[in-house]
Amino acid sequence: MMSTNPRVAKLADQIKVVVAETLERRIKDPRLGFITVTDVRLTGDSREATVFYTVMGDDQDRAGTEAALASATGLLRSTVGKRLGLRYAPTLAFVLDATADTAQAMEELLAETRRRDAELQAQSAGATYAGDADPYRRDEDDDDSDEADDSDEA
């Protein structure tokens, strides 16, 4: 969980940049797909970093990238420690970022809702009321007759 400490937030941003640059320039693993580092979250004591990433491609590409990241974790951790001048380099855990998949699922749900709304609107276009347009009972006629009765009694 990321702390609100500004130093920790700045360190997380620096780790993100270092990991992305190292993956681009130094890691030559053929299993590594088209990867984007989306976020880094540090614990409050800066000992553990969770690196979120996305990969373009199918499940096979994702699995290959995950294996490549697992094998390169040690090199990435030492590079982070050296480039940022840290006494204790944080352990790195790589997690596939599900934001893109979640956004796609939400878009599909919204499209389905729009389609159903359009169907419902088309069905209701020529619809009429089952009873009267105004189903509420009005006692206007009764009120007029009550006033007439009151004037007769006086």
C-alpha cells in the first residue's frame, strides 16, 4: 500500500522510470513482450515495491513476459538500488495491471446497456396507456354537488 509520504511517492516515481528504462535498454529476453510499466507502489518503509505493468498481446505473450520479469527481478532490483543510491533496494514484485481489461469490460457493459435502452425506446414509441391517461380519480364533480347541498341546508 502506498503511503502519503511525499518522499515515498517521489521514490516510487523514480523506481518506475528506472525499471522502465532498464527493461527497454538492458533486458534482452526474447520472452519479454511489448510491456508498459503503469505504476509503482511502495510500502511505508520503502522495503517492498509492487510494479504494475501491462502487456500487449494474448495470454501466451503475458505468460512469457511474466516469466521474463521473474528471471530479471534480481538485475532490476540491483539496478534500482545503484541508480537511486539506496542503501536497501526494495524487493520488486511484478503484478499485471488489470485496468485495461476492466475498462474494456466496462465499455462492453455500457454498449450492451445502450443497445437495450434503444430497444426499449423503440418498443415504447407507439405504446399507449392501458387505461386512462390520468389514472388518478378526480372528485371535482363531487365537490360541486357538496357545495350545492350546503346551500340548500342554510
